[in-house]
Amino acid sequence: MSAYANQVRDYLERYQNEFGDDGLFDPHAVAEWAYQNGLHKPNIKTVIDAIASDISQVCREEYRTGEDGQRYRAKHAARTKQGNKTKTLWADLDDVRAPREHFVRSFSQRRQQIVGDCFQLKTDVDVYNTKDPLQPSIQIPLDFTYDVEELQLPFKGKKAA
């Protein structure tokens, strides 16, 4: 665990001891409290990271509508290694200059994220199901073929007017 993570855990614990009577906390409220109490002093890298995070979030949320009426994500990220650093680069799906390889990598990485999410969901459900063996087990199907096909139905054979 990093020193920074330990520092954050320490002031989060202090915040919860001071304000956490219901066990819930808002990270923004904790951050404001930590900053106002001099517990967290952001450096220029922290500020740049926060702005970069905002930029990525805006990119992640930009959608467009195709000629057939399908809504698609406009910008796509792919992690890449440059020297000994890992970077996340973004490209616009409609930008003809953006290399195909970027999108191949992006789509592959997003698929791996989905697989990881499904694995974690399955693990969480399995653990939950062992907590009370007298209850029926919760079943979570992980084959999404029919779900995706059903969502595509309204767009099959549709062209812009």
C-alpha cells in the first residue's frame, strides 16, 4: 500500500469518526474537509490529474446518433505503453485520421473490462449465496447474446430518412 493511500485512509477514518454516524460518506465532502483542515495539499500533478480525469469523463459521456438512429459513443480510450510509462490515449470514432489499431485495442480492452466485471459479479454472487444456505441461490446468467440482439432489434434494416 502506498504512503498516499495510507494518508487518505487516515483522514477518511478521522472524518468518519467525526461525522460518520450513519456509516455513509461522500468523497467530495471528505475531500473538502481534508483540504480545509490542511490534511491534503494538492500538488500540480494532482491538479493536472484531476483536470485530465474531467477531460476523460467528458469524452466518455459524448454520444452521437448514426444514420440508422443508433446512439454510439463518440470517443474511445486505449491504454498504451510508451517507454516505461502507461498512457491512456483517446480518439474520435468519426476522425478519419485516428488509426484503426487504436479502436481494435480500445474495443479489446473494453471487452476485457466487461469480462472482469462479470467475473467479479459472479464471485460476489457466489459469496453472497454461501452466506445463507437456507435461501435459494441467486442466479446471474452471463451470456448476453440475446440481451444484445433484443436491444438491436429496433435498428435492424433502418436507414435515415
